[in-house]
Amino acid sequence: MSSPQCSECGRQLKPNAKFCSYCGVFLKERHAAVTPAEVNRPSVAVSPSAEPAREVESIPPQVEAALIMRGKLETLRTQKVALDEEQETVKVKQLVGELSDQETQDQLNKLKNRLDPIQKEIEELESKALTPLEQLQQEKTIQEGRIQRLEALLKSGEVDEIVHQRLSTEYNGKLADINQQLDTKIKTANHWLVQLEERKQQLEFDRETLQIRARIDEISKRDVNKQLKAIDEEINKLTSIISGLRSLLGSAAPPPTISAKKPKTGVKKEAKAALDKCPYCQAKITTGTKYCYTCGRLIQS
């Protein structure tokens, strides 16, 4: 019995495939064009498994705004570092005689004119891009400082042991409460990060699907461009929020486990043909497959 062929690209299909693993088209029925309403649907986690998705708490508007500002803040800080390095390079060129004093001053003035507004915007954003998680971290630092000063007073004999015990119990109790709140907020932020990464990846999949529909004349280029603009706007917004979340959680925050698994280095060539799993629905796929033939998600571009 011969394998069925994709009606769009003509390639041979996997048995019982719901999606073509080469072009990603839905095989059971043609999808309707993606509408702006679908593009702007709420950013909730989409479960690729057969189980119903569990609804999660959405990001509060004020926190989302702070995260967008934080994402912008990180971009500005990166620009500032680059300009600072340029300034140092100019000074070194002067020292080795490549630039005259006047040339050095001219270049430094130009760099300063670019750097000053960036520095000013960084200072403005730092006062606004404060999230509840950071506020708790500040409270923790304050509480830990009080505990350290109290212990120092006890060692120096400036505080009675009974008073020390009472205050130590109070301060450590507050610190434990802060740590518990921090743990909850960090877990929530990590969940938001996974949720937003999944949403962004789905939008990128929708974007590529739209482009394919346009190429096969299913949708007019005018309609596609309008829908692509809406998708790109949401992707840009998600990118800023994700950048802000990563900055908030710090470099130690583990990345969301939603990307395709990379083959281990040093494996034998024949092992490359081994079956792997879709990172979304866990269906078995062949390494190198572009689209999952079970859930249709884009695995690699």
C-alpha cells in the first residue's frame, strides 16, 4: 500500500499524519485564513497534548507595562555598553598615535551626543520599570540588613539578649514570609516566560503558514500583508516582555523547555536517523522534520 501524498506539496506523508511534515498543511481539512481576531487572541498557554489546557493567571497590565519598559531598558543598556567601548577605543587610538588630539575630541563629542540621551532614558526607565518581584527583593535586602545589624549589636553587648531574641524572631518571621512570596512570584514569572515563548512561537508558525497560503494563492497578498502586520506587532510586543522577564529572573533562570532537542555532539552518523520527539506533543518524529505531522507545529526553520 503506497503512502498518501500531500495535496499541497506532493511529498509522501507519514501514515495517519494530520499535518504534512514538509509544508505544515493540515491534511484533514483546509484551515480558514488567520483573521486579525485570531491574531489578537489572549496570550494564554496552549497545551499541545490531548489534555485540556489549564488556564493560568494572565500578566497584570501594570506588570506587563513594567516588563515592556524593562525589555527596552535592557536594549538601552546594551547600546550604552557598546558606546562606552567605542569611547575607550578612541582613547586608545589617541594613545598609539592613530588619532590626533582634535580628531579624538571630535569623535568623543559625537559619541557623547549619542550617549547622553540614552543615559537619560535609562535613568527614567529604572524608576518606572519596577515590578512587585523587585519590590519584594528590596524588602528582603532591607530585612536582612536589619538582622545583620541586630546580630552585630548583640555581639558588641549593646542589646539585651531578651530584646535580641524578640526582635530576631520578628525579623526572621518577616524574612521567611518575604522569601515565600518571592518563591511564588518567581514560579509565576517562570510560568509566564514559558507561556509567552509558546505564544511567540505559535505566532511565528502562523506567520509562516500565512506566507505559504499567499504563495499558493489561497489568500491575496493585500490580506496577507495586513494580517502579517498584526502578527509582527504582537511578536514585537512579546519579544519586549520576554526580554524583560529574562532580565527580571536573571541569567540563572532556565530557558523554557519548548524548543526542539538538539542532537548530541559526537554521535555516530547512523544515529542521526533515529526517531526523536516533538517538543510540543511528544509524538515520535524523524530528526530533521520541519513540521510535526501530528500537531502541525513548526519544529525547525
